[in-house]
Amino acid sequence: MSRIFIQIVLVILLFQELLAVNLHPLIDMADEVIVVFLAFLVFLKLLKSQTISKHTMLVLLITIAFLFIGFISSFLRDGISINSIISSFLVVKGFIIYITIFELTGKNENRISIIIKTIISVGFILMFFAVIDFLLYEKFRALLNLDYRQDIRAGLVSVQSLMTHPGVYGWFMSLCGIIMFSRYLINKNKKDIIISVIFFLFALISLRFKVIMLLAFLISYLLFKSKNKLLGIIVVSLFVVPIFLFFFGDIFSLTIDRYIQIDYDESARKALYLFSFVIAKEYFPVGTGFGTYGTFQSIEPYSSVYYEFGLNRVWGLRPDNPMWLTDTFWPAILGETGLVGIILYGSVFLIIFRNRKQIKKRLNLYYYYIFIFVFIQAFLESLAEQIYFSSPQFIIIFTLLGLISADLKEKKIEESVNS
């Protein structure tokens, strides 16, 4: 696969929603088309070789078990429909990407390098347009046909640059920061940490609390990783925490007010979290089925689950204006597939994350840090966003995790041959 082709596909995926708005709506399906195409290639490979790695088999079996639980719950409630089938595909499409990348690729250092360099290059481009968006957001977004999307927090506009949402922009710039931070941990080059800080500063103007959480984690990690851990704890307690509260106190307070202190009937996200546990208890142990709670497919047609638990009266979840209905991730998994489903779904991530020890032993530590931080960043994002099946996040996340893990597989093969 040529370097140019990889770069073109990556850029299209990163900006597919913007391209869909300005060129053709079908472009917004680019990620799903790629998922299906890669799954087809793996299927052909299995027919030809009739072999599959143990790691892929384990991830695949648990994913199938999760789907089985979801379809059982769908059948028990309203029956299996086209809507529930589509919803099930969207929920596991990230796992499909991971499995296909893991199975189809061997030595991946060159591919990983191409993807990382492309991501960083796009990040610099987004910096330039972020400045324009910050200064002239009304005219800039009107030019991009995105003038209907404005989010004002603490008196400031949430910057999104060329992305179609501040959350996607904040995630991507944080990803760039993670990559440069990982490089710094390896070579201790001051230039790398400076670039990392710049990326994070640009990420912060998205005004997303998730960016603040990630940055706080990375600073704490850097300090605790130092030889004098006690000094790191003292620095975090006396300096890092107060500095974050001083500069980002308004955003922190806004987050607390919006999602914690407020009554659930005035906060869609809080309501979705609270009632996911109620639903999991009422429909123990397999939930209400795919496309019924907290997912896009539960909007049209509007799920009867919301009427059953009174969520149709919550602002942002009402049938006439369900704009925050997809504002969470884990509540959707718990509500739709119950306790059994969320355990199975979470188990896939644990299996993937288990590779970290072997990655640290066998591969370049640079990849190890990227693997760890991308994984943690995605988890933090998932607390308030459906990042594991939202575009373009999911395809970048699972591609990086899959490529690094597959490179580990190749190293094992090489060691076996050499021995």
C-alpha cells in the first residue's frame, strides 16, 4: 500500500463530515465502507489460509458473544429489526477495524510512521485555521457551511478549526500532543516537548473538559515517573492542581454545574447515566436491545424506552429535540445490553490493553507510549462521547492500536524463526 494512498485515505477520513457537508452526504459513510471492505478482506484471507491468530480469535469470539446478547435482548423486547442490526454494527465497527488491521498487516513500522507523520502534519494545518476560527468564527464557519454550530463557554467560543465539532478538534489536537509527548519520553528532546505543549494549548481552546483531564494525567504521569516520586506528588498537589483550577476553574465549574449538581431532568448526560443503571436492573441481565437507548438509532424511530422511564421529558432527550441523546457512551452499552453486555464489551478492551507488557518488552518504547496514551485518551473521551464508534475518532484509535499490536505479532514470528 503506497504512502500517498494511505495519506489520502487518512485525510478523507479525518475530514469526511466536512466533505459530506460541502460535497455530498454519502461521503459521511466513508468509514463504514472501509470497515466492511476490510472485514471482507479478512474473510477472504481466512478462506484461503484457514488460519487465525489466538488473539484475533479471542477478540472475535467475545465480540460475537456481545452481539448475541444484544440480539437476544432485542428479540425479547421488540424483535430484531433493520434498525437494531445497523446499531449493532456501529457499536462493534471499531473492533472490526482492530481485528482486520491486526490480521491483515505484518511489519508495520513504515505504516505507523506514515500515519503519525500525516497526523502531525494535519495538526499543524489545524493550528493555522484554529486561529482564524477563534478570531472570526462566524464568517469562517459560514464559509465552511458550519455557521449553525456555535458553542460558547465561559464567554469564549469553542474552537473547532476545520473539524465539524469542538470535541473532535480537541481530541485530534490532543492526539498530536500525545504523539510528541511520547517522542519526548524516548529522546528527551526539548523541541518535542515544546511542540507537544503547543498542540495541547491549541487543544485547550476547544474548551473541552476531557482535554484538561488528559493533560492533567500526562503531567502527573511525567512527575510520578521521575526518580523522586515524593517530589512529584508534592508538585502535583501544591502547584499543578492549583494552576489548573486557576486557569480552567470556569470550565471545571461549568462541568460540575451541568452534569453533577444539576437535577437529572435538566441534564441529558446525567439522566442517561443514572437511568442506564435503572434499565440494567429492570431488564437484568441483557438490557433492552440494540438501538433502544443512548444511540443514534434510538432517535428515529424514537425508542419506547424513553417513554417507559420518563426520559422523553428531559431537556435534550425529548422526541422533538433529542440533540443530547448520543452524549454518552457507556450508558448506551449498559442500557442496551445489560450487565452481561457491558462485561463482554469491556473485556475486549482489557484483552487489547493486555498487549502493553509485551509491547514494552519487544517493540520500540515510542510505540508503547503511543499505545498506552491513545488507549487512556480514548477511555477519558468515552466518559462523555461515543468515541468508540464516532468518526473519525474510532477508525484512528483502533487503527493505531491494531497496527502496534500486529507489529508485536510479527516480532514474535521473527523470534520464533531465529530460535
